[in-house]
Amino acid sequence: MNFLRVRGPTLPNLLFGTRSLQTSRLWLEEASVAPSKTNKQQAKKKMLRDFLRSRKQAREPASNHPLYMKVPDALRFLRAVEVGQPRSQQTITLTTLVISEKGVPPVYGNVQLPTPLRNSKVVVLSDDPKKLEEVQDNFKNVHLVGGRELVDKFKNEDIEIDFDKVVATPDILNYTNQNLGKMFGPKGLLPNVKKGTVSENLIELMNENVSSMPFRQRAGCISLGIGKVEFSDKQILENIIATREAFLNTLSNQKTKKQSTLGKTTLTSTHGPGIVIDFI
């Protein structure tokens, strides 16, 4: 048996009318959209309040913080914490909060520490004797300096490969690549323009590779190892000052209308707590 389905007005249509239902539907849609816009506005206002509060706190002196210590006192405390720990793990780290508005690019750069955490062994290659002599005069701790004769000694394995970096001038780059590519390449020692180990200016190249350390803002702060527990107070203070100048110089060169500001700064050791210090 076949049944015919007859379309007719539904019960809600009979009770309220079609136009009433359409109006109610529009009202419900607007009601559902309104809260989402309100939430976004509230989130923006909260973000702005948090930013203004953080910037205000950054201007307050570090001595107001309950965990504040002068740098010599902080170092004395951290050295006591590290007693009995392996020397290889006794690193002093500086961490600085960075207050930035949304959309501002992260802070990054390099700092040249007067007393580096480790002495890098750097080999300098060039066909220009004057440039090699200049490097030897300015960097007494340079590991090896030479031209093509030094490349040949490496190729013949007359010299042990016990260094960290190789920098070179462009005039000797092809000769180095042809003779030492298979030997230095797998070890990551081959000079390369992209790695920043090839330049006409060897003095600048040495400054960037011997004692330079990169830093970058991550998760709203910059964290950088600035010394070992065995360093003297003077050495660590000099490294802190150099770090501060590098941070401020990077901030002044930020390519944005709204520059970031530095906030609370702490010193900590590998096994020690964070101690607030004067930094800005």
C-alpha cells in the first residue's frame, strides 16, 4: 500500500507564524555571536593591563624584590650551593625578562665576553701575510696561523685536528675546499660564508668567533651563561656589564615602533636558585 506525504504547515508555524520563527532565529544567532566578540575584547584589555603592569614593575628598582642581593653576595651564595658538584656543571647563568607588546619580533644578537666560558681553539688561514701577522699581534691565544703550506700540512696529517673553528679569507677558500673538504667537512670545520667564518676582515672575524656568544629571546626572556663558579667576582662583573651593553644595543636597534624593555634580571647556578640583581 502506498501512502502520500502531504506537506503542510507545521505546528510551530501554526502557533507562531513563519516570520516570527525567522526573527527568533536571527535573534539567537546574534546572541551567540555577541559573547565571542565580548570575550575577544576582554582578552585584549587583559593583555594590555598585564603589559602595563609588567612595564611598571620593570621600572621599579631591583632592591625592592624580596630575593634581591648585590652581585658579590649572590655569587658567594651560589658558590656555596655548588660545593661538591662537578666542575663541568658549575655554570653561572643570567636571565632577563623581556617586556614586549604582541607582534614585536624577539630580541637576539651576540655578546663578546671579556672572559669567555671556554677558550676556543681557532685556526686562521689566509694568503695575505700582513693579515696573518695582524691576527697574531691582536690575538695572542690564536691556535694556528698560516697559508697554503698549513693547508698542505693538514692534508698530509702532519698536524693533529684538536681545534674548534677554522676562519679564512676568500683568497684561500677554494684551495682549502679542494684539499680539506673531505677531512674538515664532516667535522664541521670547513670555512663557510654562511656560517660567518669567511671574511676579508680577519680581526672582526676573530672577535665574532673567539669570545662571541649568541643570545635570543625565548618564552619572554633571555638566558645566557656568563661565567663559571671558579671565575673571580671581577671577571663575572665584567661579563655582566658586557652582556648588559649587548642587550641594550640590540634593543636600540630593534626595527619596530614599539621597542621592548628589559625587566627583572636573575643570577643562578646549575644547582642554585635564581637571585635578583641590579642590571639596568
